[in-house]
Amino acid sequence: MAQMDLHELLRSLRVWDAAATQLRPFDPDTAPPTPLTLFTTWFAEAVAAGQPEPHTMSLATVDEEGRPDVRIVMLHGADADGWSFATHSTSRKGRALSARPHAALAFYWPALGRQVRVRGPVTSAPAEESQADLHARSTGALAAALTGRQSEELSSVAELREASQAAWERARQHPDEPSPTWTLYRLRPETVEFFQGDPERRHVRLEYRSTEFGWSRGLLWP
């Protein structure tokens, strides 16, 4: 079969197919006073709707030269201290956060036609909290952390396989072994936007904004 033209393929696609997506009504006047409460509700609804990997999110950073970067990471928690994720401090994103400690997160849950966007400053947790976060995860997560050298150039797949096998052995034999560069980061939100898709394209965008008096709310044009 001849290769399909990219633009032809794009034109064949649709978003929010009724067979796979539930576009629920969202009345922003009934939204809770704080974004964390609404996020927790929406997250639980995404899980209940069967959204695959709802805890994955895009993390956008800017490096020391002002160049943006984005990647998919996993949410480790969200509470009064902020939205948390983890990585090696020596990785590209770790170095970018050291140079410019601000970031943006984006969740996309197509099963419900929803997005959540979070922006704000980022701080690193104390070392003991970072290691506790690591050791609360799976053996595979510890092995990956112990493999280390994230974002460095790799000479071959064989080199990775050898280093990974050694790390797996260490992780199994020493489940409490530390990974010194593993760091838990917390993004304290300055703005949090909730986007609900609408079948008539009258999408609802509700933005929470942090102020010295608490949270204010406002609507945005879609």
C-alpha cells in the first residue's frame, strides 16, 4: 500500500469521537473555591472514565539560554505544597529547573475532553523526601534511577542493557539504596486552568489565579 500523505492522514482524523469521549457539561459557577479540589475531582472522574494513564502529564521548562523544552512525566502527588514530580537533578530538565525554576504542566484526558494546565515556580524537596519518594515506587523505578546518566549521550543499546542489568541486581538486593541525584520537585501553582470541551465548540475555560488574598477565578475565551 502506498504511504498515505501526512496531510491526508491528518484530515481523516477527528477529535472527541462520541464512541470514545464523554463531553460532560461544566458549570464554572459551581466550581469549588480552590483548584486542588476541582483537580482531585476531575482526576478521579478521568480514572473512572477509563482514561489510560491519567497521571501522566507534559512538563515544560526553559533552559539557561531561554530555549523551551517539553516531555511527558508522571505526577507523584498534588497537595497544599504543590504538584509534584521527580527526576535526576543532573538530567536536562533538572538542569533547566536549576537555571530557571519555573515550569508548566499540562494534563490531557480525551476520554472526557478535558485539559488541566498548571504554571508556577518550582522548588526541590529535601534529600530525605526525595529518597523516600523513590523508595516508595517499584523495583523497576529504583533500577532505572540507579542506572543514572539520564540525558547523557549513549554509545549503544548494549551499553544501556549492561548498565540496566547491573542496576536491577542492585535494586533487588538493596531496595533502600539511595540514588543521590534523584530529586522530588514541587510546582507551586500561580495559575491553574480547567478546560472542558463542548460539542458545539463552546469550550469552557476556567482559570484560577493565586493572589495575596487567596484564589480568584475567571473565564477565558476558548
